[in-house]
Amino acid sequence: MEWIIVDLETTGLDPERAEILEIGALRVRGGEIVDTFHTLVRPERPIPDEITRLTGLSDADVAGAPSEREALMRFAGFAGHTPMAGHHWVFERSFLLHRVARYGLPLQPGDGLCTLSLARILAPRLMSHRLEYLARRLRLRAEVSHRALADARTAHQLLMRLEEKARRLPSGVIELLAGLAGLYSPLTAGWFEQVLSRHEEHQGPPLEERQGLYYTRPDPSPRSDERAAPPMPDRANLDEIVRKARDMLMPGGPLAASLRGFEARPGQLAMVEAVAQALAEGKHAMVEAGTGTGKSLAYLVPAALIAMATGEPVVVSTHTLSLQDQIAERDFPLLRRIFGDELRLVVQKGRNNYVCLRKVRSEARLSTMATPVEDIQGIMALLVWLTETPDGTRETLSKSSVGPGLWARVQSESESCINRRCPFFQPCYYFRTKQAAQAAHLIVTNHSLVMSDLASDHRVLPKYEHLVVDEAHHLEEQATNHLGFEVQSGVMAALAHRLVRDRGRAGVLAEVVRMLEELDIRGTTLESLEEGKEWVGTLGAEVDAAFQAIAAYVPAGQSEARLDGAWRQTESFHAYREALDRTQAGVKRLQDLRARLVDLVKSLPSDDHVGRVVDAAGFLGSWLDGIARMQEVLDEHPDDVTWAEVQTGGSRVRVSVHRAPVDVARVLKQHLFDPLRSVVLTSATLAVNGEFGFAIRKLGLEEHAREDRVIARTVPSPFAMDKQARLFVPSDVPDIAAAPPEEAATWLTASITDLAEASRGRMLVLFTSHALLRETARLARAPLAERGLSLLAQDLDGSRAALLEAFRAHPESVMFGAQTFWEGIDLPGDQLTSLVIVRLPFAPPTHPVTAARLERLEASGQNAFRALSLPEAVVRFRQGVGRLIRTQQDRGVIVVFDKRIVTQRYGSMFWKSIPGLRPRVVPERDLVAEVRKFLRDTPSSPEHGARASLSL
């Protein structure tokens, strides 16, 4: 096939107002470039500054270039009627159509090949599909980016690489891809057909095929009886486990023999002893251990010893996926060298994180030309991903390949599972993991699933007596989230749309109606389905009215409001109640319909028919459960707090109602610490001022502590903060909290820009306010660019993962982050040398959960600020500071733009919580010189270069 691969540089994104600045194109025949086209274009209006910074093209560069009309005429002559391709073909085509129409030129770009879409389909595990990112990850010979001809050449290389990968897919998968592509782009379908004609032997993990669907072959799972339970160890054997755990990490021990360069660390040895003692003696433990301690091995070694000695699994819970991956991919292979292949570990996630093979097959079969293009391409990506994914979990699938709407339709769910009647029951990724967990010694999961297990009376995880909670400072938050509920207007609307759309002609209920008619099944169920389609529409309107009634109660300019006694006296409450009252008759009829559908399953002739009916019953049940939760909001619960959140974006208003327990300590004590034999809590930030009292109180461990059933220990830090870091506080910083965002952002921009220049980027700025972050980013982007520094701002320049990738690849950058950026970021060496904390991280006292907890403390006679707000902020501050120093070789500066850390009596609690760190108060005019001097006088670490090369 012959293609014209084209790339445009433009003065903006709107083709009606922006102009073309540069055109680059290649004529490709048989995969080889046979001709090129390039021209700059002279726009009618000056080039915007941000476009000059992006492309490097100035008004002077294009002063002698042809006009847009002339350039397009030349390009039309070059392209002729040859099919076109581009990395973002939808954008290129839209721009070309608008601009040639303006001049009445004969060029008519139609269907084309989009390398962006192909990359999303054929590389579904990559976190981003931007051209420059793909060039780095796939090691393409990329020239400068954001120049037309160079980007066209990169797109050509990408197309060749994607073709190579596609040829190695199973031929059956390529045929499916070609068929689906034909629903939206005959040219793309032709490309896949050409790929099929050059098909090569499949390369990748072993696959299975069932009913036309290809997926990674399940590993043989051990049966649960293979983990035979030995006799319960006696006291002497338990003491032996404590000794053996410590010996394994000692100099000259098994770990040192298995890992070259391993050094025993005092903190790690102290921690392994505490964890082993808690597990062996049936106590709970609270162990604070910072970065560099080696805490994962310090709890995994005694956990493995206990599990293998008792035959009972130990559950290890983390907050972040990255820590789960570290345990499974880095720590577990090392453990197996010590314990042998009989040690078994399984990573188990929440059910909705796993894909349902039956639903993927169904979505592929039911796709038509009326299916949205992004959904068709998402299904194509799923078909490729299933040939690669080791575990079928959402985390291994790019969100740019498969969006949340499609994933919601293919995720595994108990409500829509047909269990053993499913043709994919045996290879099901969810049941693979669940079966393997029954035979595992170590089960690695997350706080969310542990809380779901508690809420479901321990029906989610295998029975266990020992739990290790890493990143334990998140346990209260996760308990708050999962021991209550939330109902979102967007989710409810999506469920209703899934049930019924296009005035009843489409949706899962209409699909069941057609299926029953094809099977010639008549009677009351069919009548109930027809009636049910009408009730879904009627109830959907009432549900929307209820959400709107709540939205009317949230004051303008605010995003949330308590739904308390004051709300119950308002018109909003009465309108909400009346809307839900009007749903009751319909709810009863739909509950009857759901029961009929469940009963209907017993008489259906095939698994495919069963799956479609169970899907309908499941979606209907989930929607009715949401209405029931909305009904619960009408009832007052003194131990819970109920609130509403409203988000506006464009023309859409998203409303959600929430309920959460005010005091999770009671629930955790009753359902976690009382029934389990031992729970080990560990984190880098559990103590406040060296004491564990705050964490013990808020997590429900007070009674166990009084009974001497809690081992509390802070292990020595490997870092020398007095030598590795400096903490600066400008003495003349204004009160940022009191200033309007525009004024505060102006001051911050000047100071941050000077500091960033001194450290040559490598800076992370932590905000507590998204509004201030956005305003500062708006003002700081240009001044930073003038100094050769890039700005990467949360929510403005990409996802968290994409920003981190870009920051690692381009160290002369400044990254702005809030909330999630305060922890979980690992940038060792000279990747990060400057950390700016704009304000001390006190939680907003207006958040409904925080407000309710503060009120309860005040009502009990306590000082709520001292008892809750301050210790929580200290923990958060320690998390933020922990982003800077990640190894014993790291050096860096911390600048806090909040004078309360030195002017308020409580301020010392922040810096005293980090041993060796003392504030240096200097005028702002001296700050840059002090920072530059410290960074200049300390040796640079080689970490960045090594890590950056690994990220390609």
C-alpha cells in the first residue's frame, strides 16, 4: 500500500480560528520513504508565545514562507489522491478540511490511517500514546519533536514498529481486528488485512483459544489442600521463628548469601524482630520505618516463616499498586531463593479490577457500525491485551486504550457472573487468582479489599489470622471510604443508559426482549420486560430530579455540603424525598422483573443466552441498589456523617451523595483487631513527636495497648538529615492563605522561578489548594520557559504517571502537585533536589468527615485541633518531606513558604518529627544563594542518569 504520512504544526487547536504553521509529509510505498514534502507557512496573525516555545518557530522564521493557501496548494499537488496517515489523524484531517474549505482547494482528506489509534490498539499496556513518549519507549530514531517533518518521520517509524507487532499476533486475532476496524475505517481494515497476509508465528506468552477469543493460558494452580496445615507450633518453636527471622537478615545469613552487595541494616533487624515477635506471640504491632530501612523484607521474612510453620496464610496489605508490584516482582523472587519453590505468593485485587472474558467476547460480537468508534477501538485493544496480560487486571491496561465506560461493561462482577455455566469459568482471571490464593502462603492485596472483606463478613479473602498492613497511615481513610457508601449521578445515569437507550429500542433489556422473541419465549416475563423499559425511563428522571434537589442545596462556589439536620428543614430535602417517593412503585415492579430474570436463567438453552440475561439482571440490580442507597440518606444515623458533592465541568453537573462512619476506631477494633490473632501496622509516618498515641487512638488499638498486646517501635533511620538536607523558611514570606489566589500566585511565581533556576529544575512544588496550583501554573509557565525550564502541572499537563515519566526524562523541569503528589513518588538521586511546600498540609476543617470528627472531639471536651488536625498535618508533612531523600546518597533542599512552622508554638512539631532537620530562617533575597550554595557544595548522585535510561 502507498501512504502519505502527514504532520501539521498549527497556531492552536481550533481549526476554525487557528492557522497552519508548518506541513511535513512523506510518501511511503511498501514501507519505504520514496518522497518528502516540507514547507513553513506564514500565518496571518502573530504566532502565540506558547506555540513558539513548543515548536521553536518565531514570526521571523516564517516571514518569507508561503501563505497558507499557497502551501496547501503545493501539498495538494504532492498528495494527490493517495490515502493519508498521521499520528493524530482526526486532528490532521479536521484541520485540513477546515483550511482547504476556506480557500476552495481540491484536497479532500477522507478516511485515513491513525497511528495514535493503532498504538492504543496494539500497545495497550503503555501508559501514554503521545508520539514523543512512544518514541522513547520504543526506541525510535526520533528527531526533535513538534516539528512537522521530524514528527512525520517518527510516525512512519512507529507505523513500521506497530506492523511488526501486529504480524506476530495470532491470525484469529488479526482477523477480528480487521473485521472490527471495517466498522469505522475501511482503510484501517485494509491495513490489518495486509498485516494478515504477512502473518508470522505468534511471539509472546502461551495462549489458549475458546469460542474465537484468545487469552493468556492459566498457570496450573495448586490446590488448597497442597498447603497442608502442620501442627500448631509450640512455644519453643515460636521462639525459634523469631530467632530464625533475625538470623536470615544478619550478616552472613541466607539473604546476604543470595543477594550480592546486601548489607544488614540495624533498622531492618530491629523491625524483623518486632514483626516476628508479634506474629509468633499473637500480638499487634505498630512499627515506624522510613525509606531505606528495607521494611518489606523485614515483614515478609517472618510472615513466610509463620505461614509455612502454621499452614495459615499471612495477608499483606498495601495502599499503592507500586508497592504490590515491588513485593511480587522484586522481593518474592528473593524470598524463593531462601525458602525454596514451595513458598507461594498471590496478588489478589478487588473483583472489578479483573476483566470478564465472556463480556469481552460479547462486546466484540455485538459491535455494529452504530457503536461509537472509541468503543470499537477499545474492544480491539482488549483483544490484543488479552494475548499479553499476565493477570487480566485493569492496572496492566492503559486508560487511553480502554476508557472507564467500556471497562465498566467488561469488568468482572458478582452480579453478572454466571459462574460454572460460563464457558470461560476455568480460565477466568478472577477465579484463577482466587483459587491460587486458597493455596498461597502470602496473599498480597490492598487496603480497599481488606475493608471490603470486613464489610462482607470475610467472604472476599481466604480465611486468615495474620495481617500485615504496609502504608498503614492510609488505613483510617480506606476504612472511612469502604465502611460507608457513595452514589454518583454519573454512574446511575450510565447504568440506566446501559439498561435502556434510544427510547427502549436499545440497551440490555431490549437485547433480552429480542433474544426471547428469537427463542419464541412468550408470557409474563416478556411483558414485564416491555413494562420495565418504561419504568427505567420514568425512574431515571426521578433519580435525576433527586440529585438536582441535592445540587440546589450546595451553595454556589462550594463543592460539598453536609446533609444534616439543617438540610432536613429545607425545600431541597422535601424535593429529594418526594422524588424518591415517586420511585417506589417502579422500584417494586423492577425488583419483580429482576427476580423473573434470575428465574428465567434456569430454562435457557445455552451459556450465551444465560450470560445475556444475567448481565441484564446484574445491571438492573446495581441500579436498584443505588436507588436504595439514595433512600437510606433520608434516615438519620448519629454515628455516620452524610454529605453531597457537586462537580461542574462544561455543561454537565455531577452530583454524588456519601455516607461514612464518624468513628472508624470502633469498627476497626470490632472487625479487625479483636478477631485477628495479629495485625502488624507499618509505615514511614505513624508517630507524631516520636509517640504512637495518636495512631493507636484513631485506629482503635487503645484497649489492646492497655492489655500489653501492642508492640510499638520506631526503627532507626538510615538517613543523616542534618547532612543530606536543608530546611529553609523565608522570613518575609506573605500570608499565602489570607491572600487571593491571584496575588499569592504572583508572589509564588517569582520565588519559585528563582529557586528553580538555582537548582536547574529538579523541583517538586507541593500545594494544598488546586485553585492556587492552577493559577500559579498559569503565571509561572512563561518565566520558567524563558530560563529553559519546563512546567509539569497536575491535571493540566497529564496524569500523575505521565508527569512522573516526563519529569524523569526531562530533569530540567518543575512539577506542581497536590494531594496524591505528597506521597508515593520515588525520584532518587539528582532527579529531585528541591522540594517546595507552599502551605502546611492541614486538612480543610470544612470537609464533612473532618468537620464531624472535630465536632465530636469538641463535644467530648477535647481540643480538636491538638487531638486531630495537628497530628494529621504533621503526618502529611512527613510524607511530603519524604519525597526528597530516598537514598543515603541523596542531597536536597526543602523550602516551606509557611511561617507558622517557626512562628507558632505548634510549628516545631513539624520539623522535630524529622530527626536531624532544623529550620533555617533567611530573608527571601538570601534564599536563592543559600540553596545554590548547598546544592553546589554537595556531590551529585549518578542515580538520575541510570534511572532515566531504564525508563526508555
